Amino acid sequence: MIMSRRTVIAGAGAAVTALGAPSLAGAATPAAGRQSPGVYRYTVGNVEVTALIDGVARRQVTADFVRNAPLEEVKGALRDAFIDPNLLPITYTLLAVNTGSRLIVIDTGTGGRTAPTAGQALENLAAAGIDARAVDTVLISHFHADHIGGVRLKDGSLAFPNAEVVVPEAEWAFWMDDAQMSRAPEAMRGAFQTVRDVFQPMAKDVRRFKGATEPVPGITAIPTPGHTPGHTSFRITSGSDQLIVWSDVTNHPALFVRNPGWHVMFDMDPTEAETQRKRMQDMVATDRLRVAGFHFPFPAVGHIAQRNAREFAFVPDVWNPAL
């Protein structure tokens, strides 16, 4: 008799049961019901970087999400990436950077302000063995709520009480301008108010930097406006190694790395954002630099490969248990 693979497997299972092996069907251990802490470490030269997930938002994929591409084309790109074409998971990942002499947090996450499934940054920071009171510097890329919301706890106190907060001058000038707020469409008023809630009580202590300077030793600012007026990326350098932290140069890579000409609804100046996105993707692909993206799938670090003249792909780093 010729036995099929299914018959062999079924027969093997029956044999194990007949031999009296314990069944796992009645296991008493309850399911965990949640993830382990979202922490991943890697190095840039002698600098230790800890990626910390703040959570995820799930956004309905509607016609206005990508402003200049047909909805079915957008959904097709998500299907190609094995993502639900109707519900896009957008991850938030901030970084703790230990240079040996300084401990810097780059962006702070949502603080639980923007999504019910986010706000886990401090919990994961503690799980990583990092005391929020030991952070020297909070370095901000731009003033959207998912990047600054974690500056303060829900009771209004500072999440990093001993840290100097360092921000781009162009962001401060735009978001703290009452005239800009008065001219903003109604949908943006909440964003302006969040900026004021976070920064006004500490305005005199916030340090602002301009242009392509070094706001923190070993970290160079790269102006990448478009997503917001003062949106800034950062280059971490140690020895011959580099990491580009590009915040929201792209949103989800399955859409906006693959198609750098697409305009996400969050970009305030879509044309300038596209210019900066193409410039940055060309640079990191040509120079084979690692990239950390705030909205990349956790642990949100890898490379950008150029597939053809107009199409790129995000290639995530392989999870490494050793530093």
C-alpha cells in the first residue's frame, strides 16, 4: 500500500497517543495575552542604540491617505507586502542613544495621546534597564504629537526630569507662532495646542538649534523639511560607522520607501517632502548606510535598496542577539 504524507503524519500521532505521551491539549498554563517588552539593541561604532517601541496605530486605508495615487494601487502595494489593504499598522519607535558620556532619547513617542494602543515607551525604557532620570538630552525631530507627546506624563510632569530638551529652531518658530495657529485649518488646531501644552511651561529652558549643526556631540542634524517646516533627521557617527535617524522622511516603508513620489496625508508640504525623501533614499542607498525610521516595523532599522530608477525597498536588519 502506498501511504500519503498525511497518512504517515496521522499514523505517527496515533502511535504517540497509544504510547501514553502526555497531551498538550489540557495545558494549565494560560496564554500570556500580550507581547514581551519591545526593546532591541544595536551598536553604531562605540555607541549603543536601544530601539523602544511605543506602540502601534491601525489606520483605515482611505482614498485620502496617499494624496496622489489611486486607492487600488495603494492597496495593491500593501497586498504585495502581506499587509491588510484596508487597515495599515503604523508603528512608533524611539531611540535611546548611549554615547558613553551622554544618554540621549531621540523623540519621545505619543505619551498615550494619539492612539489607545500606544504610550508604552517608558514601560519599555524601564524594561531595557534605563532610568528615565538618567537621560541627559531629549532630541526632537519635529513637533507632531507622536514625537513630542512623551515629553510629559499624563499628569503634566516631565517624563525625563533631568534632561535638556533640544529642538529644531524652524519647528519652534512655526508651531509656537500664534499667527500661524490662527491661520491653521480647524483640523490642525489640536496639533498646535499639543505643542503649547508640552513646551510652553518649559519654554525658557528649551534649547533650539539651526540647520546642519551638531546639537549633541556625535549627532549631526540634517534638515529634511516638508513633512513639517522644520523636520530634521540626524546622523549618528562613531568611528567609521554611521546611522541615519530619519524620523518621518517616510511613513510606512511598504508604501513610501517603495514609492518615494507618493504623498502621505501627514506631509505639510508634499512636494518638498518628496524632494527630501528622494534625496535621502538616494544617499543612504548609494552609501549603503543603515537607517532608523520612526514608522518602520520594529525594531525599525535596516537598509534602503534601490530596485530600479524609481523604486526602492526597505531591507530590515537581521535580529542579532549579540552586540
